[in-house]
Amino acid sequence: MSVATQLERRRLPVVLSAVLPALAGGVAAVPGLPAPYRALGGWLVAALAALLAARLFGQAGAYAEGPALLRRYWRRLSAASVIVAVGLAVCAAGEFPLPYVREARLGVFALAVLMLCVAVWGLPATPRAGYDWLTFGLDSVTVLVAAALFAWHFTLRHLLDGPALSRPTLVSVVALAALSVYVVAKVGLAWAGPVDQLANALLGLGLLAGILSGALLKLPYVTPGTPLLHLGIPLATVLWVLAARRQLRVIPGRHHRKHSAHRPFSLLPYSGVIAVGGLLLIEGADSGREGRIIVTGAVILVTLVLVRQLAAFYENARLLRQLDASMQEVRNHERRFRSMVQQASDIIVITSPTGEVSYASPALRQLIGVEPDETAGLNLSRYFHPDDLETVNQQAQEVASVPGSVATYRARIADAQGAYRWLEIVSTNLLADPSVRGIVSNARDITDMLRYQQQLTHQATHDELTKLPNRALLLDRLERALAPRGTDVNAGQISVALVDLDDFKAFNDRLGHAVGDGLLVGMGRILSRAVGPHDTVARLGGDEFAVLMTGVTPDKAAEIINKIIVALETPMIVDGYELLVGASIGLAHGQAGEDPAELLRRADVALYAAKDHGKGRYAAYDLELDRRSVQHAELGAELRQALGTHGQLHLVYQPIVTLPEGQITGVEALIRWQHPQRGLIPPSEFIPVAERTGLIVPLGRWIMREAAAQAAAWADDPATASITMSVNVSARQLREPGFPEELAAVLHETGLEPSRFTVEVTETAVFDSDAALTALRGIHRLGARVALDDFGTGHSSLGLLRTCPVDILKVDKSFVDGVTGTAEQAAIAISLIQITSTLRLAAVAEGVETAEQAEVLHRLGYRLAQGFYFSRPASPGQIYPLLTRAAHAQEVAADPYRGVHPDGPSARHRAA
């Protein structure tokens, strides 16, 4: 509770203000009391009343709610009341023969009137417009003229006709009378400010009572000591106390909002005119000075009233014009609103609490196919979907039961064709609004929006190409599948398989993205056909898929995976291409309550294990794979360290010889890792780790530099100057930007002729991307040779031999092994030598292990071979004696392939 409210609720000031007039009357009525003492008591009671008013005015100035200007106004009134109390005390002292009492009394009351003028001059009010200032000025002049006539008639003329007064005293009395009239007029005409209007009216009446009391002192027929004089101030105090309490009660802004719509109006000017009219009737048409003054004042007042009325007529005409313009604007708004409602696609319906339609916009009629004259009294319940009818009725009842309540809900409604459309409905209870008296429902058709939302949701959770669930939806279903459940053991068994297409990037780059997309779609169909209806097949991205199998045993999951592998043995037909695509699959099993991320990690570990063991197979997760995965991680870290340490990595070289002579024409560099603790680690263990970790790039770079340096050293020795060097380059290294430039820099640094250096790549590496093919063309432009390693085991596309700048085909050992078998087994080796002969390419048979194989290969037309039969890989020191034996083969050493192809590499390759 605020301090102002606490003060307003105190009743003592009101009681005291009511007691003081009675006390003044009682003092005057004491029988036998001498007149001076009776007057003395009356003055003192009036002084106490003024002090009580000052107290209440001070409280209003301290605690009234509102702007600082308002509180300052009340504080000035409090100061004026204190001065009035002092003046009344001086009047009491005047009952005794004291000097200068009259002058002191006049000075104190003059000061009080001046303080009142200061207070009312700063009386807070809202700004006035031009017309308001005109009417305010006319009203003020009217009040001042009327008050001046009364002051003249009842007081001033008697002072002039009475005992002679000094000129200063007379001027002071006239000035005080004028200022008093100004104070009353200013308070009476104030409006629309922070001062409460009722408080202001009570204050003005109190001021009028106090001033009249002072004026009555000079009337000839009023004798000193009369009770009327001493009752004026106490009675005025009652009004002042009520005014101050009223101001304390007011909440700022509320009163102003209540009356701000009305023009300011005060009865004070009209009261003055009526009073002067009565005075004129009482005095009659006196031709003397008094009559002329009253008649003149009356004429002035009538003139002022006429001017006031003319101004009012003009203002009313202006207001009527504004009203007409406003009404026209309202009509325009109404027509615009009606047009908007008529043309709006949103539905507006007003219904009774029981659901009968009293108004329906055209949108509803168009939706349900009802004629305009059929909507009145129509109940829409029969149009809603049966499953939504309960919701609609429940919402309607809740809205109807609470005035002003709002409800938002969705429901389906049958359209004119019988199809159901979704509506979003907002119902508002306006039964208490006399212009509506119903429940207003605004509805909009959200069928298309919901359809788009469903499409967006599907797009967010499904792969756009294959229409399969994506990673997000798979994770969501996996989390739900692994959620803890009941005691059914089989129901809680979960299996996850990660499927990665083998060599997909090669298909995609070489045959085009359309073929690649077709492969992905076909793979999705194969996986979906292999699993059950409650299982999930998802595309995780690129060529990686996942299969979530729920409620299956590990044996059943393995059976499903085998079914997928068998299905992939049948070639897929995509855009006229018959493609045989393999897949590596990692399988992991879990139980309800396990972590989804952990289960996916296990499947990923199994997938890498499947890739390490070759293509087109699957591996199931077990703890051994985790141990092996840790070992691979450790091996990768140690390999990185070995690359920066001298002595652990070294190269060995395997000779490439001529058939049937067995003369060495070149060597192939092979990497070996002599681990300080583990001993010799074969390439089959650490090369896959290097591929997986990306270390194959720096490792390949190291091999290329070491091999080139060794070949350059042999080239400086006349006994080994004709030996060529072959180096295997991985697909990852081949895709590195600037690889041909890097090779050129190595050859330049070592001083090795490019023609003595051969880059060996697999078919898969060439198929891997266009960047690899571009790099091979750059290598060939350097003058280095390009060999396709393990030819026949990869994609074996003859088109590759046409587009790739190939110089040498290295026939895989699996085909070499078959040359001593049946005719069917030897057919591929025979076909390959025929192809190389036709395309003018050199052919190297790899993996020769027996003399019989060497003899058959020579008979088939092979002139170059490599294998354990001729020599195992050896260090430079071990292989050097073998290289020097070939020094006498000058013709072969000049160009080891010249005996096979006299013209050397074709001009077509050099142009590439």
C-alpha cells in the first residue's frame, strides 16, 4: 500500500475540518462574552483551520502520484495557507490596540495572494489548441469582468465612499482584489491536467469562500465580530481538506483517460453572467454612476458571450466537417473490410454456443459447397471428420463456457468433392460483445502446408536419390531399437551392417554420374529385398549403406548378409552397361540397452577388416578385430615415426628379365620395414595401414626419391647404366595435386633420365578419378613410362588402354599360373599378349616361379618376365652382381623393348 493511500484513509483531518466551523460558531454564540474576545476566538479558530489546510496540502505535495509539477503545485498551496494563517493571527492581534496592525495584516494577506498567484500560474494542464486558447481567454475575461463588477458593487465603492484611505492602501486593496479574482478564475477554468478535476473544483470553491469572507469585512452592513467572517475560513478548510484527500486517492492517467474525449467545459463564466444579470435586476436602471457601471459591465459580458457563441458555431461547423470526413473514412474502411472478407481465402464463421451458424464468409461456402442462403442456422458438425468431431465439440464447449476465451485446434472438414481438408481453427468467445453475440472462428486451410511439412520431413530423413532413410533416421531408429525393453531376449537382439561398394568411385568417374547414381539405386533395391519388412536400409552418404536388423539372431543376420553377397554376384544393368559390383560389409551385433554409437563403431571396425581381407566379402565384429584395430593404430603411429627416422625403412629390388635369355633390363623397387622391436614387417601389414591413415602419400614420396637416387647411381656405372627403375604409385598419391611436377623435380634433383623411370599403377587407381588419368598424361609428357600393374584383375576395360598413356602391361600372377594348365586357363594370358602386340605395348609376366612357366610364356610370345624363378627381391648390394652380368647385352640395354617393338612407344601415347 502506498503512502498516499495510507494518508487518504485517515479520517482525523476530515473530522477536524468539520469540528472547526462548529467551534467557530460556538465561540460566537457564547453568551455574555465581550465582542473583542469573541472576535479573537474566531480569528484563532480560522488560523487553526488554515494551518490544517496547509498540513493536508503539504501531504498532497509530498505523496500525490503524478509528475513533479503536480506536487510542486500543492506545496505552493501549502505555503500560501501558512501565510494566510499568519495573516489571521495578525487579525486576532488587531483586536488589541497595537500599532501597525492594519499595515501588517494587509502585507501578510498580500503575500498570501501573491503565493496563490504563483501556485495557480504554474497550475499543470495539458496543451491547448488554438480554439481552446480562444475560448479560455473569453471565459477568463468574462469571469474577471463579472467578478470586478461584484467587487466594485459590494466592496470597492464602499471603500471609496468611506473614510479616506491612503493612496498606497487603496491601490493595494484593489490589486489584491484583482489578484484574488484571477486566482479563482484560473482554478475554475483549469482542465485536463494531472490535477484531479473534482479536487480542483473543491479547491476553487474553497478559495471563493475564503476570498468572499475577506471581502465581507468591508461591507457597511457587516459589523466586526460577526460569526459569518470567522466561519468563512473554517468552511473553506473543509473543502480544501476534501480536495487534498481526493488528489491523494487519484491514480495518474485514469481520470484523464476517462474525460479526455470531451471538450473542456466550465460553468463559472455562465455563472458570472447570470449573477451580473441578477445584480442588474436588483439595482434597476439606475442612471447614476453605479447603474452606468453595472450596465456597461453587462453589455461587455453580453458581447463576450456573443463572441463565445460565434466561436462555438465556427468550431461546431469545423467539427461537423471532420465528423463527415471521419464517417466517410469509416464507411471506406467498412467497404474495404467487407471486400477483404468476401475475397479472403481464410474462413470466418460466427456460431451460437450450440454450433448454429449465424454468419459465414464466402470462403466456407466455397469450401463445403453450400449456397449463401443455406448457411444461416447450419450446424457444421456433420462436415467434420468423425475422428476429429470429439475434439471440435470439446473445444467449442470450453470456449463457450469462459467469456473472452480463445482456443486453437486443428480438424478435418469435408469439402464439396467429399475430400477432407485440414483446417487450423482459432475460436474466440465474443458472446458478451453486443455487436457480435457469438463465437467467432477464424480458420485457414493448412492441407497444403501439412503436405509440404511432410515432404520436408521426408527429405530431412530420407536420401533424395535412393529414397532410403538417411543417417539421421537410421540413428533415430537405432536408438529406439536399443532402448531397454522387456524380458524377450530375441526382441532385444540388434544387428547392424555397414556396406561399402567396391571401386564405386571408378565406376562413377569413368562411366559418368548417371551410371553411378543408377548403381546406388540398384544397390538400395538389392539391400531392401534382402531384409525383412521391419528392418531398415539406409544410405549414409556416398557409396556407404547401412542395414539395421531387429529381432534377429547373429546366425540369421549372417544369413541375410550372405544373401546380399550372392545377389551382388549377378551383374546390374545400368544405362546399357552390365556391371558386376562387389561390396565390403562389416557386421556387428548388439543388445537392447547398449550404446548406438558403440554398435556403429563395431560395424565400422568389421567393415575395415572386410576391406583388408579383399573385396566382395564381409566380416563380423569380434574382440580380436578391436585388438587388431588398436594394433593398426599403433602401427600407423610407429610408421609415421619411422618416416622421420633413418634406417627403419629401406628398398629392395626385384629384377625384370628378358625371355628366354634371362638378361636383367630393369628392377622394381619394393618397400621393406625393419622395425627395431618387431623385426621385419611385411608390406601386406603396413601398406593398408598407410592407405587408411593417409601416410601412403609421404611414404610413396620417400620411395620415389630413394628409388630415383639408386637408379641415378646405377646410371653412373657403365656396367649398370642401362637398368630401368619401376616404382609403384598408389591411387591416393596419384590424385595429389601437382604429382607430375613433383616427379619431375625428383628426376631433376637426382639427374636420372625420365626414360629410365617407370611409374606402375593399378587399373583401379586409373579408374579412381579423372585426376589420376590427368596425372598419368603429365607423367608421360615428362618422358617417363607408365605400366598397368596386375592387369586383368581389376576393371580390365580395353577402353582404358585407348585413353590412358600406357607403355607396359604387367600380367597378374593369377593368369601366369594358368599357362601350364588347361587351354581354358591359358586363354587369358594368350589374349593379353595378342592385345599388347596389336597395341604396340610391352608385356611383363609377373610371378613366374618355374622354368616350365618361363618356357611356355616365351612360346606364347612374352619377352619380359619377373618372379622368384629369376630372383627374389634383394638389396642394392646383393643385386649388383646380377646387374653387371647384363653389361654385354648392349643391344638390349639400349632399349629393352626394342626387340619386341622396333618403333618403341606409339606416337599416340607421346601425344597424350
